[in-house]
Amino acid sequence: MTVNFQYVNTDVSEALSTFIEEKLDKLANKFEFLISAQVYIKHDDNHHDTGKICNIELSLPGPRIFATSNEATYEMAVNETINDLTRQLKKRKQIYKVH
């Protein structure tokens, strides 16, 4: 699975990129039909308590799957986004099993 990163209003972090790639690799091993991922890491100054935003869009057969979260740290945002994507992928996988 190919992963593309885009950092908006924040500095590029190799450690964060590696962390996200590890999480997405686990997802790709569990759901073999994933093609690619587009990851957007954003910083929003308007939210003082939160403001660390992670958007992930997964490309797979059929419609794309998208999740976003806004948390206090980027790691928490990534974990929450991955959890949302996992829920959506489980539903999609059940649809594939039915057919």
C-alpha cells in the first residue's frame, strides 16, 4: 500500500510519518484490499485545547473511506482516525463476504 503525506501549517516529522506508516501497515495486513492512503496532518491555531488534526483517506475498490479527528496531540488524532477507519473497513469487509 502506498502512503502519501501532506503536512499543512506544521513542520514535517519523520517520527510521526513512521508512526502513521506502522499503523497503516497493520491495517493493510488485516484488510488486504487496501490500495493507497492519503494522510493530511494539520495544525489549527483556533482550537487551544485541541487543534492537532489528522485526516486519512483510504483508496480501495468501491467508494473511498475517509476519517478525521481533532485531538490534543497528533498521536491521539492518528489513533482516533485509525479506529474510525477500522470500524468502516469491518463494515465494508462484511459486505464483500456476503457477495
